[in-house]
Amino acid sequence: WKRSSKLKLQESTRSLLSVFEEDAGTLTDYTNQLLQAMQRVYGAQLTPGDEEVISTLHYFSKVVDELNVLHTELAKQLADTMVLPIIQFREKDLTEVSTLKDLFGLASNEHDLSMAKYSRLSKKKENEKVKTEVVKEVAAARRKQHLSSLQYYCALNALQYRKRVAMMEPLLGFAHGQINFFKKGAEMFSQSMDSFLTSVADMVQSIQVELEAEAEKMRVSQQELLSLDDSVYTPDFDVATPQINRNLIQKAGYLNLRNKTGLVTTTWERLYFFTQGGNLMCQPRGAVAGGLIQDLDNCSVMAVDCEDRRYCFQITTPNGKAGIILQAESRKENEEWICAINNISRQIYLTDNPEAVAIKLNQTALQAVTPITSFAKKQESPCPSQNLKNSEMENDKIVPEAAVIIPKAEQLIAPGTPIQFDIVLPATEFLDQNRGSRRINPFGETEDETFPEAEDSLLQQMFVVRFLGSMAVKTDNTPEVIYEAMRQVLAARAIHNIFRTTESHLMVTSQTLRLIDPQTQVTRANFELTSVTQFAAHQENKRLVGFVVRMPESTGGESLSTYVFESNSEGEKICYAINLGKEIIEVQKDPEALAQLMLSIPLTNDGKYVLLNDQPDDSDGSSSENRGAESEA
């Protein structure tokens, strides 16, 4: 019975031993982690950061020294009451348990070895001396194991009580240290610090309220966006009636850029474009910033028909050279880009109030243009003059007031005057210009026979031009009327997306100006040179040229009209030819003056004037004759 009770006690002891050993291991890991955490808390009190505190929190600069003293005292107290107890617990109690465990293991191993020797004793050849030594060894091993087990078990039992205090002492030390720290800090800080902290707390609370309000607004906006119709995401969904803002002085968005990759091949690349001042910038995908694409000052922009693509427009440099071609994704974007670039090209962005100037200019342009398609539809309906306060804003770019008095726009052209974009003439005028006194033989009669004065004219010069538009004007006393007509014609073409032009040959003789169809050689328009009262080329875009024609009316009065063209060559050459024709008309009345003029200008072999760069290289009559009729363009 005693032996069975002893065995049961040994089994329960071993079960408790395994539980206590597992608990001791867990406690050791926890204690090590707790010690690391306590050391971090202790080290945080000693981290140097005074310079950063002074530089970032100027309000606390006066109490930095006091704070250092407080933190030093807190660190010392935490070292004594928080860190030291946990170190002592680990080094004394946990290390003792670990050492006793090792000793108990060694004693158990010795006991197992002695029992193995005892079990191997032979029963046949008994040696009393060997048996006695083995029995003594077993007894000593058991005694040693028993002693080490008692010490080990006692240490484990004591650890169960000691751990309750060991876990509380560091926390109590930390709490006491923090309480003392806060007490001394509260005594050190004044009431102003309390108010400051209160204001900071209020500010944080207000920011939180604003954040919640903004989050709610964003949530509502998301719900509204999700509830919208799919047509909002459809490109060009409002193509019929787009809401176009023509007063933009800056614009940004994605456009397709046309790039030439060969003689006849091109590619289109979708890029992000934006305007900055007077520049058009482009920012490729992945780029940190944008780069300059085009200087927009004094440039012209117009919709073009390119590769059967919709919504294309072209930017032309001030010297008339074709620039880049871009494509927008919708009609609205296309027209807004054109209007924005047109406004920027006038340097409106340099004025004090560019938005107001843009609105004023576009209102004037919309009131001043009404596109029609033929002279027959042109109606003489003068509109009342408008009193524009800032008349100097009507020019292509904003310039300061000069000493020379420039007529106002309404003094040159009546507001609301319609603009003619085609050179088609009424049927009666067309027949009068293209029929002779006898029947025309289509197989043997040339165009020059219709105008017999062409053979006798001393001047024949032809230029390739494209008709841009014409409009009635109020005066022909100044070339400013031509510049204003150019501005209104170009603005009207940009606003109404009129980009097609008709190419013609402008024949300048000493008697007439004739517009000839290059395909059929039919004269589209004929103006007596004596009726041309003003002519001028654009001061910046050298390829633009215009002239004013005075025509009699059936009512007995006279009308003034300005015609605007774009030439393949410089407009000054056309003006030079017109001026020379007028001089010839004047000197034809005086034989001596005519002879003097003929001596000053070289002639071809047939007696016609050679203009500008058309100088004969040899004395061959046929080549000189042909050269005299070639286009300067």
C-alpha cells in the first residue's frame, strides 16, 4: 500500500513538474520581452532632442532646461523602481530555477547510470565486493537526486509566489515615476500653457469636424456622380449644342499631336497640353514637368481638315510658317482651344484684367461677324455705332497709347458688318466680265483675248493667293482700315471654324487687278486699278495683304469694300506691283515721265516691266517673255 501511494505521488509530482516547467519557460520569455520594453522606455527619456524641440516648438524654448531636469529625474526613478526589480527577478529567481533544473537533470542522469549498473549484476557469479560498491553508488545517486529535486521543487514553488510581486513592482515603479513627473510638470507650467494646450485641443477637434464634413461632402459627391447618366462619360455627347467658353486665357487637357515619321507617313500621339503665360507646354506621360512646344505670341490658329480626322486645328507662327497640328476629342474642346490660343496670341494675359479684356474682345468679335456665302446675300444694313471704352484692345495685341492718334474700330468698320468668305460673284457681274462683243470660240480664243488690254499693258505680274474674306468699310483714308478688316476676318474664321480657302491667281497689270481660276482660267473678279484706293501688307504676318476698292452704286453713291488675301509670297511684293501700276497710270499722261520710269525699271524684250526678283538672265526673247508672266510666288 505504501509503495502504491508512493508511485501515485511520484506521478502527480511529475505532472506538476511539467506544468511548472512550462510556466517557468513562458515567464522567462515574457520577462525578457518586458525588460526590453522597459529599457526602451528608459532609453527614451535620455534621447537627445533638445535642438529639434527648440527649432520646431519655439513656444517651449524657455522651459527646455526644466524639461531636461524632469526627464533626468524620471529616468533615474524608472531605473531604480522599474528596471532594477525586473533585472533582479530575472538574475536571481529565474536564473536560480534554471540552474537548479540543470543540477536536477545531472542528478537524474547519474541515478539512471547507477541503476543501469545495478541492473546488470549477475545472479550466478555474485561478487559481494562489486555488489556492495554498486549498491552504495545507487544510494548516493538517489540521495543526490532527492536533494536536488527538493531544492528544484522548492524554487519552483517559490517562483509561483515571487512572480506575482515581480510583475507588479516594475509597473508600480513606472506609475510612481510618471505621477511624480507629471506633478512636477504641472507645478512648473503656468496657466498660459494650459490655455495653449486647450487651444491646440480645440484646433484638433475643429480639424476633425472639418474632416468629417469634407468626407460627407465627398460621399455625397460620389453618390451624385454614380447617379449621373452614362452620356456624361461619352465623348462629344453635346455636339449639337455645346456650351463653349470663348473667354479663356488658359487651357489644359489631352490632345493628339501629329508627328511626321516619313515623307508621307504620320503618327498621332496623345499627350497632355497646357498653356503657361504665352507658351504652349506639353507634359508626356511619366514626366515630372512640362516642356515648351510653341510660343503663342502673335501666332494664328485655325481649324483644319487633316487626314479625315475630326476636330483638328493648326497653329501658325507669326512669320506664316505652318506649325503643329493638334486634334481635340470633341467639338467643345476644339473650339475652346482655338479661342484660348487666339486670346493668348493677342497677349491679353499681360494686361491687368485679362478675363475682362477677353470677354470684351470676344463680344465685339461676335457682334462684328455674321458669315454669309456670296455677294448676292450681302445686305447693306448699317448698325448703330457702339461706344467702346477700350478701343486700343481691338488690335491683335495690347499696346500702350502712342502719340499718333489711331482711329477707333467703329470709325473704320461699322459694328455688325457682315463678312464675305467666298469670291463667288453675282451672275450678272460674272457674265459682264466674261463675255465679249462676239461669240467665243472655245478652241481658239484665250483668256487674254477676253481682256485685250492685257496684251498692251506695260505691267503683268501674277501671284498665287488665297481669298480669306471681304467686308464693307466706312473709310479709305488710312491703311488702319485694312489691318482692322484683317483682324475681324481672321477672328471670324476662327470663331466659326471656317478653314477652307479658294486659291486664285492675282494678275496685276497697269490697268486692273484680276482674280483668275488656276484650273479654268476664268476670271473670278476684276477691279480697275484706279478704283483701288488703299493697299497694305500686314505688319507682322508678311503673307497677309489687303486692298480697299471704291465702287459706284446704282443709287448714285459709292461703296467701299476691303478684300483680304493670303499670298504664297510676301505681301509687300503685291503692294509694290500695285503701286507700280498706279505710277504707270499717272506717267502715261506725260511721255517724258513715262520714259524716265521705263529707264529706271528693267523691261522684258516685249516691253513689259520685270518686277522684284524677276530679272532676265539672258537675251532670249521667248524665255524673257515667259518669265514676265510667271507668278512671283
